[in-house]
Amino acid sequence: VTRADRLAELIAERDLDALLVSDLANIRYLSGFTGTNALCLVGGERRLFLTDFRYVTQAAAQVDGFERAEGRQDLLREAAAPMAGRVGFDDAHLSVRQHRRLSELAPDGVELVPAAGLVEQLRAVKEPAELDAIRASAALTDDILAYVVDRGLVGHSEREVAIDLEREMRVRGGDPSFPTIVASGPHGALPHAEPRDVDIVANVLVTVDLGAIVDGYCSDCTRTFATGPLPAEAAEVYQLVHETQGRALGEVRAGASGKEVDAAARKLIADAGHGDHFGHGLGHGVGLEIHEGPRLSPLSEDTLAAGNVVTVEPGVYVPRQHGVRIEDLVIVADGECEVVSGFSKTLIVVE
Ligand code: ZN
Ligand code: ZN
């Protein structure tokens, strides 16, 4: 049974005749294609893969289990031609313009139905080979964090450090899965801080958040370092986040809801008086994309299942003072979860 076969079952359960798959990560997941322009039409026995002239040769080498055809420009004309009945489309990704064009091109009698999330539902539960790629990606991220300790932080700008870490990652066989965050002192109070041309000084906290892509699969890991002895408040915040992160990991298991795992961590932080300083969700799924399902957050409606891969990343951000985030990548299992981030979480001083 292929991934497309399992998708076809979900399509049938939704009373759809076919699904137009337009998101490139979803297309890669289903077909193996890694180029930047393609569409798939899946349903019943149909497995149609469309790309343009530039990718015909690449698709012949990569795409398995699909009838391949060449289309022009946005490929919508060729995708619409064989449509019949109720056809789902990805309302989370298709643009309003593409949707209008698809409506014009679809044969009479075709009903276009919003149906985002079906491929994502399959992608959330990883297969063994996908888990191996994620483990390798996480191991590379660990290596880069060890490299941070060796290379030092004080006297280098945040930007210089971020560029160096990304370069080192590429040398060691991965690509960054998102722009590396290096945020020192008060700047660390911004959860998505951009590295600045500002030198890192002694006796502050430095948050380093980075991830790799190996064999198409992402990793995501954050550690917060100290550049020397810290003021008491900064050290306390570190201890709080460290303890919260460890306890939140203990809540991650198949069957737990994303909302309750998040709530457990949130309560510990609120009880310590930092309830207003943890404004983002506890974690997110990771796979072909750096942010995917399931989510661990106050708004999550997801329930964790064995084979999910999620981050657990509580943070405390005290405006104008400092911030701490500690993030591990975790494979959800029926029993104890497998933490694939291996780098130490004890506060390390890097000068
Ligand atoms: Zn991260
Ligand atoms: Zn993350």
C-alpha cells in the first residue's frame, strides 16, 4: 500500500472523487518529487503527476507510482481536464487566483470542495525511514551545538555566530531548516529574534535555536547558554525553564492531547510568576516541514499518536532583560517517548 493509496482511502471517506494536491511538501511526500512546480491529482485509481518542461527528466527519476504528464505554466489546465464529480482542493495553500482559474477550467459538473489537511494527516505519523532521517538531522544539530561551545560566543556578533553555524552545518552535510537564531541578553526576550550585528558580551544568556535538513527531513533544537556568571534572576529563569521542559517531556505520550501537554508546562511557568512571559505554544510537529502537525498549544485540537514527531520548547521571555528557551525534538511512542535531541540541558558557560 503506497502513501497515495492511503490518501485515496481518506479521499473516499470524505465522499470526494479526487483531491488536487498542490502543496510541494505534500507532493514530495506522495511522489518523491523534490522540484518546485508540480501538481498531483489522486482519487480512486487515478494517480496523476504533472510538472513542467524543466522538471520532466527529474520527475522521471524521482516519481514512482504515478502516471506522469507534462503541463504548462501553473499546470492547472492539465490538472482540471480529467476532473469529474466532487474534487477536493487545498484551501490552506491554493491562492484565490488559482482557485478562480481552476473553477473556470474544470469541466461542467465538477464541484470544487475545500479539503486541506488530508495529506498532512498522513504526514503527521512518520514511517521508520522518516524517523531515521529525523534522528540523523537531530544528531547533526547536536553536533553544531557542541561546535558553539568550542568556537565561543563573547566578542562575536550574533550575526557572525549564526552565519558560522549555518556554514558549519552545510560543511557537515545538512542545510539549515530555518534561519538560525542567536539572541543574547535583552534580545533573547524576543522569541523569534533575528541575529544582530551586535557583539555578544560576558555574563548574559544567549539563546541559540537551529535546525538541519537531512534527507529532506527537518530537525529543530534550542539551547540557551551563559557567557559567564549570571545575575540571580537570569539563573532562576534558566532553572525554571529547564525544569518545566523536563516535566513537559514526561507528559508527551500517545493519547495525550496537545492542549493538555501544553497546559502542564504553562501551569509550572505561571506558578513561578512568569505566566505573561510564555506567549507561544509549547511545541509543534516536525517533518518535511519545520512546522507541521500536531501542535502542542492552548488552541490545539490534536491528540498525540505513536509516530508523531514534536518539539517541546517552553520559554520565558522577560522584556528588556533576558529570555530562555530549551527545545528538544521528541518521537511520540506508545510507551515512553524518544528524545532525539541529545545535547546537554545543564546550563553551559561559553565565553
Ligand atoms: Zn526551534
Ligand atoms: Zn520549534
